Amino acid sequence: MSTPARRRPSPAVYRRRRLAVLLAVLAVAAIVALLIWQPWRGAAGDAAKPAATTTPTATPSPTPSAAPTTPAPAPSTPAPDPSETATAIAPCSTSDISVFAVTDKDSYGSGELPKLSITISNDGDVPCLMNVGTTTQKFEITSGSDVWWRSTDCQTESSDQVVQIAPGQTVSSATPLEWSRTRSSVDTCDATDRPTAGAGSYHLSVSIGGMEAADTRYFQLR
């Protein structure tokens, strides 16, 4: 018995099979493409990173309607006004200031002229202001009860000089005043024959700004 001949599929069947295979290949390709290219991950990561700026900014709120805010800067402390600082310093008082009479030597030979100075110390706890100019300075030299010389008798030029003296600071006359070893009076300022002090013991007393030295300075002329 002979085997019946197999019928070959029609061309339409071949076309349907090729179309089914093509569709299957396209479906696999689409799935692979979706697994490889996922743009939302990159976009989400970029959105989470703050944009680069020159100044720090607040992290955006996760709520879309909430606008990011930056904390207000703390108020800065204004620099002190020098004029206000100066006015806050009080004038020196007798309770805080010590005044001393000073001579450059204890004893002077014939022809040597004593050099006289004033030293001021601030014994208080705060700085103070004081006029230390020649306008407020007074020197007086005595021998016993006899007043031999006063710096104010023939003073022709004077000036004011207000200085700040810090707590514990000591200041002295910049240029000592020289005594000519002669007697002074307001009537003999231009005289050339005023009496000359002889050998003996003398005392220097000083005051400045109305504050007198507690003690006199003892020295000798030979």
C-alpha cells in the first residue's frame, strides 16, 4: 500500500508563522530595552541632588506646594563708637590718683640746676581722663618756711593736654622743668639780679589738676 503524499502548507500559513515569530522577537526586544533604559531613575537621582551654587541653600521640602526657606541671619553686634567710648571714661579723682614730686638728684653741687618733674599713678580699677598740661602744673620750692620759687610766678606759656590713664599706669613729665636756683616773684620775672639760693636743704612740692602730692621731695644744694 503506498503512502499518501503530505500536503504542503499553503503560502498563507507560512506568512502567519513568520509574522508570529517576528512578533515574538519584537516583544522580547521591547522587554530587554525597558530593563536597560529606565530614565526615571536618573531623573529622580538628579532631582534629589541640590544644584551647585556659590552660597548654601535650604533643602527643598518634599511637599510640592511648600517653598524652600533660608533661616534669617543672626543680628550682628555693631562696633563701638569711639566718641561714645571716650565720653564713657570719667575724669580722674583724688581717690584714684597719686601724685609725686620728683627731682633728678638728691644733691646738687655748685652750678648744677635741679630738674623737677611730676609723676602720676592711677591706683583705681578703671581708666580715667586727666589734664596733665602745663596749665594745671604747679611747682614750689621752699627752705623751711621760706618760699624760694614758684613755677607760676613767671610762667608765660601754658597748654592743656588731656590724657587717658589706665588702671595701674604711671606717667611722668615728658620734659623736666629746670630751676635756675634763684628766688622768684611776679615782680622780678625780667630781672637779671635775682637772689641765688645758697647751700642748704630744700623741699619740692607739686600739684597737677588741683591734686597735690601727698609728700614733698627733699634735696640739697651744695
